[in-house]
Amino acid sequence: ANGHILELGCGSGWDTVDLLSTGCKVIATDISTRNLAECTKAVPQADLVQLDNGKPLPFANASIDVIVASLSLHYFSWDVTMQISSELRRCLKADSILLARFNSTHDYNFGALPTTTEIEPNFHQVGTSTKRFFDETSVRTFLQGWDIQFLEENIIHRYEKPKSVWEMMVVCSSS
């Protein structure tokens, strides 16, 4: 209670509604002004910030209690992806939580196909955007230095087709 949740990639506000119901202060972010407008309609009381997850976050060191990133950290080269991991750790308080979902390399319904153009290993041009797909090794590399509480590859049914994802809960260690 009274904590601060940072939601990276709020989209139309599906998760924002549930996050606000926890009684915490939620800062919902997205790069898309269209998504932020949709989120405002769904959750008018949300604090919204437009930002690019691939750039340094505009939050103080150790200022966030929980970060939620559901399928919002996969648009970047590997170097930027690893910078994001460091940036998330910088913003989280010691012993705070990151809840995240990443695209799986088995996500064939949403672009993890040999027919897409591979820019770098597991980073593809899919239509007009780029998408990173994670295998267990790359997830664990991203999470190096975090205390992994839960890590599992799953199928979710949130979209028109089944989606293969890695789901995780990790703690920002106090060291």
C-alpha cells in the first residue's frame, strides 16, 4: 500500500485498471500518444507519462517499488536491451520487484519465424517494426544480477492467437 508502480507500455490500460486497484500510485507509460489517450479513457485517474523505454528513464535512483513491463521491452537491439536492464535496476528500490513478460523464440504467431528478416540474433524486422524474441539463455542474461523468484515460458491467450511468452518475477537485490 502507498507504493509506486511503474507500468512500462500501458497500451490501452488493460493492466493499469488492475494495478490501480491495489491502492498504489501507478505511473503508466507508453511511447504512443494514441495508446496514452486510450488509457486515459479507460483509467482517467492514472498518472500518464510518454516515454521511450530504450532511453534513460526520467525517475530518480531507487524511487520505484514495482515495475511492470508486459511485452514492452522487446523493440531494441541487444545493447539497448541490456541498458534497459541496468536502467530498471537503477530506478527500483532495494528488494523491489520487476514483473515482466518477454516474447519467446517460440512465438510463431507474432513474428518468431525464419521468414522474417533477422537483424541480429533473435531480433527481427516484423512488418514495419522490430521485435526481439527471447530464449531462456537471453532471458537469464537480461536478468543477470537480479534475484529470480519465478521464470517460466508460457502460452497466453490475450490476443487473437495464442502467444508464447516468458513470464518472470524478479527482485532487485540490495547489493
